[in-house]
Amino acid sequence: MNELSNLRKFVAPEYVYGFGSRHLLSQYAHNFSFDKILLVTDNGVKKACWIDEIKSDLISEGFEVTLFDNISPNPRDYEIMQGVKVFEENNCDSIIAVGGGSVMDCAKGIGISSANKQHILEFEGVDQVNIPSPPLICLPTTAGSSADVSQFCIVTDSSRKLKIAIISKTTIPDVALVDPEMTISMPLTLSVQTGLDALTHAVEAYVSNASSPMSDINALESIRLIYKYMPKVFENPNNEEFRNKMMLASLYAGLAFSNASLGGVHAMAHSLGGLKDLPHGLCNTILLDKVMNHNFDSNPNKFRHIAQIFNLKTDSNTSQYIKTDLAKFMKDFKKSLNIDKGFGEFGLVEKEISQLAHNAINDPCIVTNPRKLSINDLKALYEQSI
Ligand SMILES: [Fe+2]
């Protein structure tokens, strides 16, 4: 084997973590010489009042601020291109994103497309972006997507009805201000879905065939925190300490998957998100236990480590016992968080599975799944998830 094939890089943006870190925004905007800012957000975040506070702080510091909030969950290509138009018409030189994964992906897309003067769909795949984007600061309001630290930008291709992945170092924000206080007002259902999205990031990064000791340490710590604190947030969503731990878990998971990439769950979830326009976290939540079970035999040792974190018996048990216990645990864990549904309840029908499987097999995330997934495997996994 070529020894260079074992080399692993690890990239991360500058980030400031902790309660109140959002108050550093103006200082960072001055440091980067921002002048005319495109402030990207959505209606859900606007209701939480963060935008009013952030916008007035920026204006009082002398910045010109243009608001762009015409974004739906699973941001569409045309929404991004509309954002590019607003960015250009207002001669903006910088972008600030305040929101969850959809908002941050949209902001990344606006930056990519405006800098390169091309339609956003032309950048699908790995390392397809040539010109760096305008400076971008992200303030996440959910504990899950980690788009604020990742090399990923996910966009819905509205005509093909599928989500494309743009994976490039140029999509990493210049600064992330990760303030757990901004997640406290998040509705409980969204908290659970985004929390289990983070768990999926951590698990897929840990067992990814591009993982490394640097990504592993982040992934494992993330799984530990989510196992301990997701149920606590579910019971007591207003507790600052529990929210803090989930935000930290999301950050660790983001650092892990941004560098180790993801796997079959995300490939299948992107396909579902595009065709059925379902929430990303929900798709991952329904799929995770099935794909883990499918992947188990590809790396029993790593799945044993995950089982240990979940306090399952692993010392004397054979791999097959651990596999069974882990599958049961994952189902029970989801049930305890009030997620016990299949895609049938969200409108998926059998005849759509073939299309979903064909889209999923072309998703870049499938490349790092630890076990090769065929079209038939994907169809079987979707069928199990209906
Ligand atoms: Fe995700």
C-alpha cells in the first residue's frame, strides 16, 4: 500500500464557544473589515428575537445590514440564487448567518455562487469550488447541523428533486460563534431531531473509512455527551447546562464529520430530503439504527466502542450479541425521545424507493460508508424504514 494513502488532514475554522459568544460578533466584523453585510436568517429564528438584537448591534457599530430571510428548510437552489442577487444589488462584501443548518447552508451557497459567478448547482461534489467566498461568520441556533464548522454545504436541486452536497474547504466559515444560549428557545421536536442528527454525524464519522485518531476523539466524546444529555434536554429543555452539553456535542460531531465525512445514513437522508422534503434530522433519526446494524460487521471493534459508551455489556459477549444489543438500544433510545415512526407516516410509498436508492447511491457521503452499499441494500434499508 502507498504509505501516503494513510495521511489524514484535519481542518477547522476559528470558533468561539460559550454562553454570550454572540456578543463578539461586531468585534469580529470589525476585525475582518466588514462594511456592507448580508445578514442571512429565516422566519423561525426571527421569531426568537435573536435577529433584532444582532441587527441593531451591527447597525449601532456602523455596519450597513441587508436582511435576507427568504429561506425554507432544505434550502432550494433558487433561494440561494435569489440571495446572490440581493448580495450583489446591495454591494455586500460579507455574510453573517444566524440560524440552523438550512440558513448556514444557504449563506455558504450565496458566498460560493457570488464569488465564482456561477449557478450554485455547478459546484456539486468534492473540491469543485475554485474562488474563496466572501468572509462568513456563522452563529448556529440549533445543536445539530454543525454547518458552522464543516466543509459541507447541502442544497436542494429543485428540478431534479434531490439534495446535492458541495464539499470544499472553501465552505468552512471564517469564524463560528457557538453560543448555547441561542438553542434554549428551540422547540423540543427540533431539539431532538437536531440532537440525533449530531449523533448520526458522530457515529458515521467514527466508523467512516476516512476516519482518523483526530476525528475519532471528537466523535467519541460527542456520542458520550449525546447519550448522557439528550434525554436530559428532552426532560428539561430549559436547563442551560444540558443545552450547553448538547451544543458542545454538536460541535465535536461537526469537527469529526467535517474531516472524516459521513456515510449511508446521510446519503439516504439527502435523497429523502430532496424527494419528499422531509426534515433532515428526522430522516437521519429513522435511518440510523438500520444502517448501523447493516454496517456492524464491517468494523465490530468500533461498534463495540460505541456499545461501551451506551453501557451495554461488551466484555464477554461475542460480536453478534453486541450487534443485537446495540440495535435494540438504538430503537429504545429513539422511543424514549418519542420518535417511533417510519417514513410511511410522512407519505413515503413503496414505489418511490427505487428512485430514492438510485439518488442515494450517487451521493458523495456513500463513499465513506464502512460497508459497500448496493442499490439492493439501499432499497432494503428504505423498506425497513417505511
Ligand atoms: Fe446531518
